[in-house]
Amino acid sequence: MAKKRRKLNKDFEKKIYSSKKDVELVLAKIYDIDDEDIQKEYMSAFNVVAFIYDELKEDYEKKGFNENSEGLLLNYKNAFNLFESEFEI
């Protein structure tokens, strides 16, 4: 039986790419923190955001654009905004 093709969405791909750049930028800033204790605290808090981003990206790569895609993107944005509001980076 033929495998079902995943549905692609160019606008959604742009949002994922932009999210990837945001994650990379914050991680670079965290790695630049000299104080090891503060760096660990930031990294621990940001791991939640990175995990949600990975989940979003993996879902799109495996299933394409689906009924859960917008919800996963919203979860990522909410987690990222929460991190930004609690941690000055």
C-alpha cells in the first residue's frame, strides 16, 4: 500500500524556520553567559521551549501540516513568550 503524502504549507514552514532562528539565537546568548550557575538556570528554563520547538518541527516533518500544527505552534510561541517575560536575555 502506498504511503500517504504529507501536506505541505509554505507559510507554516516559514514560521518553523523563524522559530528555529529564535531558538538558536537564545541558545547562543545563554552559552555566552559567564556565570555557570546563571547559565544552568537559563538553560533549564529554556529547555522547555526547545523541547516544544523540537516537537513542532518533528510533527511537521513526519505528518506535514495537519489539525495539530497550529496548536503546536501556539504552544511554542506561548512557551517562548513566557521564557522571555521571566528571563532577561
